[in-house]
Amino acid sequence: MSSLIASAIVSGLAVGSMYGLLALGYHVTWAVSRTVNFALGSSMMLGAVLAYSLAVTAGWPGWIALPAALALCALYGVGVERLVVRPFVRRGSESWLMATVAAGILLDNIVLFTFGKEPRALPSSLAARPVDLFGIGVFPLQLVIPAVGLGLAASLHAAMRGTRLGKAMLAVVQNPRAASLMGIDVQRMVVVAYALATVFAGIAGILVAPLYTVSSTMGFLFGIKAFAVAILGGIDNAWGVVIAGLLFGVVEALITATLGSSYTYILSFGLVIAALALMPQGLLGRAAVKKV
């Protein structure tokens, strides 16, 4: 039983890092523009499909295929902001919410008809054979994924405070109107946020694909769970959503390992509801300050 629990924790940390990366994408766009891209799950799928198509189908070397896949993901994120979100925001409408959902469904179906419906395996030397870690079999990729997830979160934190672009985005997060008066192109920062969020999702898809399979439907549940994670962690707090992702992944894996997959969604989402009832602002979120 102890080895089963240990294996579940390792697996949960790997999957939880994926939730955290997607939730980080929700955080970035929400912090900068007070909008979110509900097609991030589809963006995750897009990253995996593009990586497979370029590396396996086209035969490109990985060091070219993976950056190219992420660059195309960034372009897709820019397109979502310009064509799906911006027109509604300019009119003061919140219909961008359903528009991004529709964009995700559209992308899923385009990939279904072009890539096919059969799941495919993305080969990776890091997921070829397990290694022994304290008596349990673990794929090296399961250890790499949390390191990449936490590394990207730390890099985002450092970039927001140590680079010119990051400081401009941080200024927009704190006060868009004041940032605009200081000469910062607020709309450009929103575009950057959407591109960055989609790249995070693409990285998540590329990393998790060798452990699962690549298909047009692979991102749907990940996207839903990641949004729950973003709310649970406090969507305004980058570290909060990452920590919530890790916790959600571990709890989900432990429930599956000890009680069976039939109880996974019931208990994991039930615990999310209970946690939010006790902490409405999320794990590390802050209550909004009301001016009187």
C-alpha cells in the first residue's frame, strides 16, 4: 500500500504541474485584462498535436519542432485575443466568455478532421522505461514535469519584476489607466498575456502527451480542472494557482489509487467546493478592497 501511495503522489505531482501551468495561463490573462481564455484546454491539445505533427509526422528534430510548435501556439493565442476577445471587450460585453468556449470547440473539431480521431503516442526517451526511485517505478518525465512547472512559475515571477516587459505588464496589472498615462501600451500587454498563456498551455500539452496520448479531445478535462485549480488557488495569485494545481493533482491521484476512479471526480471536485466555501478568495487570494 505504501508503494501504491508513493507512486500516486509522484504521478499526482506530475499531472498537478500540468494543472498548475494551465491555471497560470488563466492567471496571466485575468491579471492583465480581467478576461480569461476558456479555450486553454484546447490550446494544450494544440501544443501536443503540433509537436507530434512536426516531430513525428514531418520528421523535424525535436530542438526545432518543439519551439516551432510553441511559436504557433503563441500565434493562436494572439488570434484568440484579437478576433474572439477584443471585439466584445471594446463593446463592454462579457460575451467573450462564450466566444472563447466556442473558439475551443472550433479548434477541437478542426483538429479532429485534420489530425484524425485516433489517439497517437508521442515518443519520448523520458517516458520509455521507468527507473527505480526508493522502491517504486517512475518515468523520468514524471520528475521533469514538476521541475519544469515550478521553474516556469519562478521564471514568470522573476521576469515580471526584473525585465522591462515584465514591469510594464505588472504596471497594467496594478492600474491599467495609470499605466496608459505612463506611456505603456495596455492593449499590447494584453496580447502578450494571451500569447504567454497559450504557450504555457502548449508546454503542458507537450510534456504530458508522452504519458497519455495525443488526440483532439485530450485538452477538454484538463482545461476544466485547471480553471477549478485557478479559482481554488486565488486566480490573482500566480504561486497560489501553481500550489493549488499540485495539491489537486496529488489528491486526485490518491483518491484514484485508494478508492478507484469512480470516486475521483466526485470527491476531488467536492473538496474544491468545500475549500472555496471555507476560503472564498482561494488558497492565496485576497479579498477585494472596497472604496467608500
